[in-house]
Amino acid sequence: MVTVIDTVAARAQQRELRHPEKQARPDTPVLRKPDWLRVKAPGSGQYLETKKIVHDKGLHTVCEEAACPNIGECWSQKHATLMIMGDTCTRACAFCNVKTGLPAALDPDEPVKVGRAVAEMGLNHVVITSVDRDDLADGGGAHFAEVVRQIRLQAPGTTIEILTPDFLRKDGAAEVVIDAKPDVFNHNLETVPRLYLKIRPGARYFHSLRLLQQVKERDPSQFTKSGIMVGLGETKEEVMQVMDDMRSAGVDFITIGQYLQPTRKHAAIDRFVTPEEFKAYESIARAKGFLMVSSSPLTRSSHHAGEDFARLRAAREAKLGR
């Protein structure tokens, strides 16, 4: 007897479970990827070792949840972006592959688990991100801060980069996270203001911008970082305006990468931006005064984060004439 497994139906069911709010939307076309966006499938020994540590500790990573194209490269180099506060987000952004729904209660042991995992992996630099937790009174700010403290305690030699939600309407939450003193405070603007209602409907552009400015006002020693996706229908002039807005908020490091559509129910790709255009964006951003710029089709917020942090610190010291 032969058993036939309907993998297409299985994938469709999985998609519905992850994104129930998107199932009423019409399917959008999926464009064929150009050659410059093709990556090697993961499978090295170090990749499998990193995967085992993450799964054995019961941790989540944005690398897996967001279907990052760089997972093979990063995990093979023992780089992983840990995602705290569960795997279910209270937002339903049109670009994001993270599961949407009502999250479970916070795991009070998670900060200790994360600290131990960072120490076990021997990371020089770690990136900690999270889902949005609009269901919590402080948006998870205190939990985020405790994760930073536990990493400092258990892996004191590791530098810490956080990629936070916006803490919209959560008074005092941002201050708690800032005061935990991560080395890099990252919050992505994601796209240009005109596209927020379509792409990031639960967020507010100027609130996110103000959050980044607030970090610099409260602790000027912290590096700030933000990123946008291109290929969603934005214009070059709009991208340049976002750069100016970031610089006005004191952002040190900008990342610019190609939007990749997770499923047919997500926002459609308007176009694939060429490597030459990314190089042009890099030149413009450097001219506007950013200490660091990462602009390429495969750029993601946490890609090469450790190496980039070393360069970022060196750039600040050079600017100060040390």
C-alpha cells in the first residue's frame, strides 16, 4: 500500500494556523527571485549544533520564525537572534512571517535560560528581539530588561544588541529597557510613512522615530540602529527622507534590505531593487552622516551584527579622534 502525503495542503494549513487574520485576503503574485537573492540551503555541522542548542533550551529565534534567508550563514558562524516572550505576536503586519494570535503567559525562567544559552554558545555578540506583546501592561519591557541583566551576569564578555517592539501606549516601558544598558538599541522603522497603514498598520511612524530619539536623550552612550525594507512601492525620495528623519533622531546605524514575501497572503513585492541601487543608497546614507550603513539585497537587521558592532565602535572612536 502507498500512502500519499498532500504536502501542498499541509503547507496551506500551517500558513492558516500562523496567520489566521490574513486568510480572507486575496492571493498576491509571487515574483521569481533574481540571481542575486539566491542563497545556499543550510546544513553545516556548526549550523546543526547551533540549532540543537536553541531547540534544547526551548528558545525561539527570529531566524526561523521570520524565515530569514541568512539562517544558514549565521548559524554556521554561531550567530543567532534569539526571540523572547514567545513565538506569537499581537500585531499582524503585512510583511511579517511571525505567527499572529493571543500569546501565552510570559515564562519567568526565560531570562535565565537565555543567559545560559548565550554563555553555552560562547557568543561574542548576541541579538535579542521579541514579538509585540500589546497584551501586557508594559509591553514586556521589564522582561526585556531582565534578559539583558541575565546575559550580563552569565556571559559578561558578550556585547548585547536588542531589537525591540515600539512599546506603543506603554508609558515608562521604553525607559526600563534603555536603563538596562544594552550596547546597541535597535528598533526598525520598516518602511516609509506613506506605506504604514498598509504594511505596519498597528504601529505609528513618528512614535517609532521618537523611541529612537528617546534612547539617545536618556543614554547618549548607547548606539542606536534602525532599518527599512525596500521593494514595497516606496520612492527613492521617500527613502532619503527616512534617512534624514533617522539622523534627526540621532540614529547611528541604518540597514536597508530587500523585502521578501513570506506567502501569497502577505504584502506583494512591488519590485526587486538592484544591487547597484543598494550601493547608491549606501553612498547617500554615508553622506548623511551615519556611522554605519548596511545596504544590500540580503541585508537584515541582525546579519553580521557582531562584526558590524566592532566597526560601529571603531567608527565612533575615529570620529571622536581617539
